[in-house]
Amino acid sequence: MRVLVVEDDALLGDAIQAGLRQKGFVVDWERDGAAADIALKAATYAAAVLDIGLPRRSGLEVLASLRARKDPVPVLILTARDTFEDRIAGLDAGADDYLVKPFDLGELAARLRALTRRGGGSASPALIVGALALDPATREVTWRGRPTHLSRKEFTLLHAFMLNPGRVMTREQLEDKLYGWGEEIGSNAMEVHLHHLRRKIFPGVVQTLRGVGYVLPKDLA
């Protein structure tokens, strides 16, 4: 899943970006509130990690602007401020969760997965579509009970499909979930990833609707 991290501390921001990428996230990183506001308007994210004390525009101002334009993206506030008043202010401004520095990167990743599950209306950590199961936490995929090993990009692509079973997704929507800013996208990269998914799972796991997009059927069996 693609997430936006907004953190002005260079060492911490770099560590969060690298750590979340290792856990399978696609991560864009901004260092100030004004840039974060532009990023949130320009791209679609599964979730955002937002520091409060940011240059140019505070995290609470970014959050208020986000909610004012009815953007439902889940937001986790990440801050060193640990008073009840600060927590209340963040949650009342529209945050979905709150994590205080210092923090464990594993907990941050777990909270982001929980936020996206709730945003998609699912309480279970595992995604199940017919005989296909995917666990975002353990990164395990099984087809008819048989484990299937996927690369990071293949897993991210399948995850995007399984969050939207039966929904047609365009190439642009899928590339937006697979690649962060600055990542080079090969002209046939999507076809290669889809070919591998069909070979490793089964040919009908993703169907191509010519001129429209791609869809993972709801009735996989």
C-alpha cells in the first residue's frame, strides 16, 4: 500500500521511509506542511503519517484542510507531544490514530495496516477472496491452502486487488499504488507483474478487460 510520511526530522523521516519500505509499503516522504498538502491533493494514499510540529504549515492545519475538502484518507498523528490536550486536539481535528515518539516501527506498521482495514470495512487482519488469502502483517499468500511466494511488487499489486474484489482498476490506479515518487516505471512493468501473479497463483486470478482495466473476480475458487 502507498502511504505518505510527513516528518521534518531528516534522520527520523529517512528511517521511517526505509523501515516501512522493508515492510512492503510504498512510501512518499515530505518534510513540511505545505508540501504535504500539495502531495495529498496530487496523489491517492492508503494512509498518511503526519507530524504536528512542521515547518511552513502545522500538521493540524494540514489535517484540517484535508478534512475540510472531505478527503477520508486515514491519518495517524506522529508527535513528541504527549499531553491529553494534544491528543484531543489531534483526534478532534480528524486524526484516526495517535502515536507518540519515540515509537517502535513495527507498531507503526501495524497501526497503518489496522487503519486501512477499518477504512475498507474489514475487521479481520487477513484478506480472503474465495480460495485466495493474503495476510498483510505476515506477508503470507495462500491459494487453496498452498503457500505462494511473491516479490514485494507482486504482493503489493495483489493486495491492491484484494482490497477491491470485483472492482475494475485502471493501469494508472495500479501504478499509483505500486510506485512512489522518483521510481522508474518500465513500459511493460505492469504486464510482467500480472504475468507472474497468474503464473504463481492461477491464470484467472486477474482478468484483463481490454481498453478498461483489470479486475480480481469475487468468486475465486
